Amino acid sequence: MVEGDVLNQDVLRRAGIKQADALAAVTNNDSLNAVVAHMARTVYGMTNIVVRNYDPRRRPLHETLGCR
């Protein structure tokens, strides 16, 4: 387990994002989950990403960022 700011790339690297096969963005903040998923896709080239989204009004944001 790695504790830290999920938007900090050093934290993501220490957590093993470069070697990971998938990412689950499941914080209690839907917008943050979308941003983390987008960063994982664009910066690290990940394709297996799951994003938690409780607020259906945020769906357009997730779709714009390539999250489903």
C-alpha cells in the first residue's frame, strides 16, 4: 500500500503504475477519479481502467476524458 496524493506522479510510480495491468479509480470524489483515469490513460498508456462514478451528472465529464 502506498499513501499519498493520487495526482502526484511520484506516488503513482511508487505504487507501481508503470507495471500495472489495470487501474481502479475509486476515491470518494467522482471528478478526481475521472482525472486520475485520464492521466493513467494518457501519461502511462493504460487501457484497463475502471472509474467509480456515483453522480450521473458527471457522466459527460467521464466520457470526454475517455472513461466509461
